[in-house]
Amino acid sequence: MNTTKSTRISEMASVHPDARIGEGATISPFSTVEADVEIGHGTWIGPNVSIFSGSRIGSHCKIFPGSVIAGMPQDLKFAGEHTTTVIGDHTTIRECCTINRGTTDRMMTKVGSHCLLMAYTHVAHDAIVGDHCVLANCANLAGHVTIEDWVILEGVVAIQQFVRIGKHAFVAGGSLVRKNIPPYVKVAREPLSYIGVNAIGLRRRGFPDEFVRAVEDVYRTLYVTGGNMSQAIKVAEMELPMSDAKETILDFIRASDKGIVRGPF
């Protein structure tokens, strides 16, 4: 176990001697750290946290009591293969979160940097969560889900396996997510529907007004002007000016073999 004088490991914690603990990290009482674990410098592990083999935790993270990192996948096909759970820097994981290891599909489960996972969030095997994401209380991600950067999930959101959520999307509380959600939108209602562009979030993150207007133009064409999605995509391709927003949105939709959320009507 590689530690320094500034590393604080409680005598009441169980830390395997092969675990790699960064400078200035804290391991609180009653927490367990197995072998084949890496914990970055300045990371705080609270009391009663279980960190299993395969954990790769970045620097300056905070992991609160009751959380379980790199638990065995809840997948009957899992045969004990060596997989990992990767957590980026400056990410906070609140009480009783569970983040499972990957399987042979992706070989890892990943949560990015500068994320906040609120209490009781579950991230299943082979899920990928980007940077700067917020997953509010009791968010549940099934296996193989992909969440891009800057996504916000409100409380009690449940996401079906293999679903993808585009960057800067906002998902209302209590939503059941069965289809892909394209970038920059807000979704709500049951069944889950597009309810507008996440304009407030984009402006808060420094996107200029012309970018937001370009996003609004694309989604107005796709969701509001009528016709099916294939026809709407052709209209957007031919009639809307070229822009980064347009290309990002259309590329996402073209790659969405599961389909995307329905329109507002």
C-alpha cells in the first residue's frame, strides 16, 4: 500500500496492502478497500464505504457513507472476468450509491469528472456517464446506458438498458426513459416527450444566443412542423443553414437505432 504522511487511513478501516492510495487521501472508519484498487490524491472516503477490486477512483473525489463501488455486475452472464469501475476527478458520490463493475461488453463502468451522484443513485454494469453530470436522488441507470456530458437527471429517473442521452439534456423527475434523448433538450411527461430546448442550461454554460437559436430552429423543424422524423431530418438537412448544433443533433438522431423520444403532441 503506497501512502504518504499526509494520507489519513483510520485504524478502524480495512485497507488491503496492495491498494494504491494517493497523497492526501482519507479513508474513514469502517470502510473497506480491497486489492486492485486505485484512489487518487486528495480523495475523501467516508465511513462505511465498500470499494471493491477493480475500482479506479480519481483525485479530489468525495464518497459518502453506504456507497458501494465496483460491486459485481447484476448480470447473469457475468463469469467473473476482470473488469473495472472508473470514476473521474472531483466527482461527488453521496450516500448509498451503487456503481457496478463492467462486463465483457465494455469491460468497465465509467463516471466522469466533476459529476454529482446524489443519494441512492444506481449505475449498472457497462454504463458510461460523461463529465459535469448531475444524477439526482434515486436515479437508476440500467446496463449499457450512455449519458453524455452536462446531462441533468432529476430525482427518481429510471433509464432502460442501452439508452443514450445526448449532451446538455435535462430529464424531469420521475421519468421513465425508454428511447434515446437527443442533445440540448428538455424531456418530461408520460410517455416521455420533448418539451423544449434546454436554453437556460445552455446560456448558463456560456453558449451564445446564436447557438441556442440554431438549436431551437433544428428542433422546431424536427418536432413542431409536422411530418415523420425521416422527412423532418431531410428538411433540416436541406433548408437549415450549416452549424455545429445542426450537425451534432442530426448525427445523434441518425445513430439512434432505438429511436428518440416522441414530440410534444
